Amino acid sequence: MEISLTVNGTEHTTDVPDNSLLVEIIRERLNLTGTHVGCDTSQCGACTIHMDGRSVKSCTVLAGQADGADITTIEGIGTVDALHPMQEAFRENHALQCGFCTPGMIMSAIDLVENGKPLDERSVREGLEGNLCRCTGYHNIVKAVLDAQDKM
Amino acid sequence: MYRFNYHKPDDMDAAQQMMADAEDGVYLSGGMTLIPTLKARLASPTDVIDLSGLALSGIELADDSLTIGALTLHSEVAAGNEISSLSNLALAIGDAQVRNRGTIGGSIANSDPGADYPAAVVALGATINTTAGAIDADDFFQGLFETALKPGAIVTSVTFPLPVRAAYEKFPNPASRYAVVGVMVAETNGGVRVGVTGAGPCAYRQRNFEQALADNFSVAALDGLEVDYAEFNSDIHASAEYRGHLVGVMARRAVAQIT
Ligand SMILES: Cc1cc2nc3c(=O)[nH]c(=O)nc-3n(C[C@H](O)[C@H](O)[C@H](O)COP(=O)(O)OP(=O)(O)OC[C@H]3O[C@@H](n4cnc5c(N)ncnc54)[C@H](O)[C@@H]3O)c2cc1C
Ligand code: FES
Ligand code: FES
């Protein structure tokens, strides 16, 4: 089937198998490999992207469901020279170690700051429930999100 | 995932026709249950019929009830409405990304033993509106992943009568947030109702709690009441006996919230 979607501001029309997942289109067709796949069970959040402005797990969306959608991935939020304030806050606060969970964490955190109420430590932890990190113990991730909140 | 044909009909009749024509069709709403199931190869439908093109979303307030469209997202119910216990319940489902996709219709049609909404459907005495007629909450949940929904029928909305007061408390699985046990206690215009999820094969009413609370709506009224856990779920997360204990604890916490 043919689908059209806008990814990081560019429109793409592509022919895909009916049973493909959005994350497969993003990684394998568009070569945007910043979006990671960390599990098979829709639990880790490494694949989090924005679909029409809200955080979703792209491993649990069929390509057909994303037809016509506006998608933003980690590649679409900042550049190496001009990081997004959330990326900068993760760097400043040492909020990553291996970095595998980081793209998903950052996409979730941006949605949390942009679309939620003012955050405190507890609400950041609750808001990032859908993102697992096996390295950091979360402490510095929470610090980074609170720091970014003031700069976004 | 096994191969399947994907369809996105834009009206209800077309959706039902596609289901009738399919060899082994399945409806898709948010996909937060169905897609993990397909990925794990636990299901192999020939056709997946995406309902997201149907106009079944939104929350509507009438004089004494709230009607929630089947495609309304958990995040939309969580954002707040006239039944605060229901928005609190929705806010405690899974995680933000799951709430941004999952729908009330999908949750109810699925009747997962650990799903949250069924406790509210039962406790508030809701009506499930479907393309094959309306079904009373007391008749809807029939067993593990089993409901009174007719084959091929679509849940279109759920109507919740506004309660006098109601509260939901759950003991979440620490990883998935599904209810190990969840209890909603409601004082409704039809009397006190207690809906339990997570404990048994599907949501049910804890009638002895209802009677005790009807006489005396207080935490103390629940002291010493028995919960028959013989048919409860037993797994690595909790034994049937422990779930039986949790029903009492969650019910007392819910009553404490609103007294
Ligand atoms: C990580 C994770 C954590 C979760 N945690 C929780 C939790 O804490 N509590 C909880 O309650 N749930 C939880 N869920 C499940 C989530 O709430 C699902 O969104 C919900 O159970 C199903 O809704 P859906 O719209 O995604 O349905 P889908 O997955 O699209 O469909 C589910 C089933 O219902 C059928 N169906 C869907 N819509 C209709 C309709 N309108 N009419 C008839 N049949 C229909 C489908 O054919 C399918 O069989 C979790 C899910 C995940 C992935
Ligand atoms: S890859 Fe783990 S939730 Fe998507
Ligand atoms: S930094 Fe390694 S998983 Fe989070």
C-alpha cells in the first residue's frame, strides 16, 4: 500500500507492506536511525517519536495508521551546532551513559514539558514511566528535564 | 508479524462489511493491545480493519450522564471531565505514550483481566453502546478476554451515569502498570456499587461490600468481610489469596478517598 507522511518537515510517499511498523519506515526506508528499538513488547520507549505533536511508541504504530501524519524524530529537533534545549540539558547534566534510551527519553521529555503542567521531580518520574533506562538510575535524567523546563 | 491486509474504512457500514468479507478479520483502534499481540505472533488475522477513520471520538455531557466515544484516547479522558474518578483512572493507565494512543473502546472490548476501565464500567453501571445494540455493564464482561459483544459488532461509545461520589484505587504491576487489583467504589443513584478488576478473569461486582457500604458508607463497614478468591488469578505477580486480600485493601482506600 502507498502511504504519505511528513517526517521532520519533509513529505515522503512510499510503498510499504501492509504489516510494516512506523519504526521500520523511519529507520529502514528513511534511514533515520536515531529512533531506536529496544524491546519487542512496547515497554521500553526507545522508539518514541512525536506523531501529530504527541509522544508515541513508533514500534507500536502500523505504517498505515501513520498515513497523513506529521512525524518528528530525534533528528528533527536540533542540530549538532544548535542543540535543542532538552538535548543541551541532557549533555550538561550527564543524563546519559550508553545513550541507547536517550532519543526516546528526549522525545518523551519534550512532550512532557510542552504539553503538560509545570513539572516537579515526581511528575517527571511519572511522565517518563514509558521510557526505560538500564544505565543511569534516572537521577540525572530527571535533573536534566527539570533544567530544560526553565529554558524551553 | 504475520502478513495481513490493512484497511482503513471511513464509515461504520464499510467497516462492518470489511469484517464480514474478511476470512479472519480484527478491528484496530489504538493498537496498544493488538499490535503487541501481532508482534508476538499470538494472533494471525488475515485482515486488520483500522477504526480510526470513524467519527467515534469525544466526550459529551448530558443532564445526568457522560458519554465517551469509543475512539476517545486515555489521555483525553485523563485531561479531566465531570467524573473525576474516571479521569484519575485514565491517568493511571500504562504510560504517557500508551495513553496517547490507547482508546476506551479498545480497552473495554478487549476485557483484559488487568485493564482499568472495566472496574469503572461495572462500578458506575455504564451502558456499552454498540452497532448491535446497547449492553448493560452487568452483562458485558463474561470472562477472560470475553465479552457480550456480538461477532463483528463495533463498540461505538460508553455512557456513564454521573455518580454521587466515586473513587478508584489500584495496586499497579510495577512494570506495566496494569492492575494487579483495582477497585472502584461508587455511590450511584441506583445504590452503592463496587467494581473490581485484576483479581478475577474479568471485572465483577463485589456484592457483599456493596451491601455493607449501603448500610454504612465508611471504611470500618468493610472490616472483616470475606472475599472469595477461589477463582482468582494466580501468577508470578500475586497469588489468588493475595489478590483476595488486595480487594479489601483497595476498597478501603477508595472509600477513605471519598469519606
Ligand atoms: C506498555 C503498556 C502498558 C499498559 N498498561 C495498561 C494499564 O495499566 N491499564 C490498562 O487498562 N491498560 C493498559 N494497557 C493497555 C492499553 O490501555 C490499551 O490501549 C487498551 O487495552 C486497548 O485499547 P486500544 O485502543 O489500544 O485497542 P486495540 O489494541 O486497537 O484493540 C484491542 C482489542 O479490542 C478490539 N477493539 C478495539 N476497538 C474496538 C471497538 N471500538 N469495537 C469493538 N472491538 C474493538 C480489537 O479488535 C482488539 O481485539 C497497556 C498497554 C501497553 C502497551
Ligand atoms: S522499541 Fe521498546 S517500546 Fe518501542
Ligand atoms: S543511558 Fe544506557 S539505557 Fe539509558
